[in-house]
Amino acid sequence: MIEVTRTGDVTQIELRRPERRNALDLDTCVEVREAVRAASGDGTRAVVVTGQGSSFCAGADLTGVYGDAFIEGLYGMLTALTEVDLPVIAAVNGPAIGAGTQLALACDLRVAAPTAKFAVPTARNGMAVDTWTIRTLAAVAGAGTAKALMIGADTLDAETAYARGLADRLGDLEVANEWAQEIASFAPLTLAYNKLVLNSVPGHPEADARIREGWEACWTSDDVREAAAARAEKRAPVFRGR
């Protein structure tokens, strides 16, 4: 269902259901979730998610979409992507429809190939996505774009998605992997802290406590001292995540 490969400090997760245009079924959601969790503990510094063939992800596999187990698996996968303390890049190599757009939104950054398309056509099929998806779409691409997709059932091409902020860069899988390799050289504690702040709901006591801990971890880390030493020695810093 998926293929996981490691290049240096970057782990790539590729959806491999080209015959179904990489539509998500329960097994695929579980495998992606477990791959993300595994990457968090194996020294990976950045993750790239992409699809095999000409599609990124055509959405939920409609043969099983109505089951509670699938819904739990889908949102378990999306939660794993948003909560993992690693930067995650979606290399959107083709259409990202419905749950495919949700998958891209759960990643921290999106690189859109010329063939990429984004749509959440629930208004056309009577389904619904959770509030996190709609609000995240509005936060990332603006309320107007969110309304166009969720109420107007619009489809955005790569150029339009980039212009509206839904895609962060234009390019293919190679571009996404190059960006991931660059990000993998950044300070891991800072990246984890920044992601936590960006994805947290203000005023939540548990999240606020984790944010304070993350801030303190950055300022008391060996990495912040390594950055100062590297500046003095006029070299690139080598961050260890501690």
C-alpha cells in the first residue's frame, strides 16, 4: 500500500495504489500513520509524502468510506502527521481530491507539481469533513478560497493554489526532496517548537505547557550554543537536536 525509503535524514512515504489513483483505504491510512510514528523515532529529520504514478491521492476509497473504522483510521493518520515533531512536506504530484487535500493539509508544507489539483467536493456527494479540515483550509489559503472549495466545490490548479497560499512552492518530487534535505539540516528542537505553536489552539493548558517546555528546550540546548560557535568560526552549524 505504501513504500517507505530513507535518503540521508529524509524519509519518503509514497502511496502505492496507482490502480485506484492512490485512494485511501483503511490499511493505507494505518500504514502511513505507523510510518510517520516510526520516522519520529529513527533519527529522521524531515518527511516527504507523495503518490505513485500520476495522482497524489484521489481521496477516500468509496468502497469502504462509510465505515467507522475507516473514519477512525483516516483521522488517526491526519493527527499523526500534524502531531509528529518532524517537518512534513507533501509532494503533490497530481490530483489531491477530498481526503487527498486533507492529507496535503495535514502536512506542514506543500510542493505542487504542474499536474496538481486540489478539491474537497463534499457538496457534490453529500459527505462532510471535520471542522479541522475546513478551518485549516481557511487558515492556510484564506476564507475566500475555503468557501470556494467547500461551498462552490471549486477545483484549484497548481498555479492558483500557489497564488492563494495552499501550495508553498511549485515543483516536482525532486524539488520537494531537495527542500526536505535543506530543512533536515535546521535545528530540530526549533522546528518542533515552531510546529507545535503553529498547530496548537491558544489557551489550551496542556498545549501551553508543552510550548513553554519547547521554548526552554531551544534556549538551553547544545544546538543554540553550536549556532553561536558556528557564527564565530564562520562555518555552517551542525545541529544534533539536543
